[in-house]
Amino acid sequence: MILTLVKYKNAHTSNMTAQVVEKKVRESVVEPYFHQFFQHVVQAMPHVDPQLLIKVMMFEMTLKDSIGPKIPHVHLEVQYKEGIDLHQKQEEGRDKYPIEITKSRWGDAVIFSGLMSIKNVELVCSDPDIVKVTGRVCPRHN
């Protein structure tokens, strides 16, 4: 329910009159389910941007019926705990994953970039030394 204050001028006098109008707003049926799902995503991987994870899953669902790669191109910017050797993490990533792995241009993160499913993203982000993961997703390889 939303209460709205409506002001209008009385035609017979110069006084302003205020009236509170009550409007009933229909609540979304789906929205509470989305909020619950979003919270589950945040709880499952608190150091990873939840919108990034949801986009990966959305593109993966959309691409399964398309021609070409069935998984999206993901660009992860992974920040590690202070004192962690980023060159070492970069080399470990290159040994484990068949994607492009480089150090960020500012030298404060490791970039994982390539075609990845949500399972691949979860695997990359499961390192206990990770502090924060952000990035972007697109349905085609760039």
C-alpha cells in the first residue's frame, strides 16, 4: 500500500487543502523468489559478484540451443589476499585452466578470460586466497 499526499486549492477560498490518498499496489509474485535466489547466490560465493554469477548462468541457459559455443565468454578480475604472489597464481592458473590468464595492468589482480561455464567459474573462484572477484560476461567470444 502506498500513501500519497495530494494538495489542491479550494475553489471557494484561497486556502490549500491536503488529502491523503491510499493506493493499493499489486505486489510481484515472482520478485520474492528472485530475492531468495539472489541471497542463496551471495551466501554460496560471498566473495564473487552475484550479478556476474547470475549472468553466466543466464547466458549458459540461452546458448544451449544456439549454434556455436554453448558457454559464454567470461572475464574474471580476481583479487587475492595481501602478500600473495600474483605471478605464482597466474602460473598455477595456466597449468590448471585452458583459458587466457594474465596479471591486471595495475598489478593488483589476476585476469582469467575465456569460454567458461558456471562450473568453471566456481572452480576458478574456489581458491581460498581470493578476496574478491568481479568481471563481465558476454554471450560470444571476443
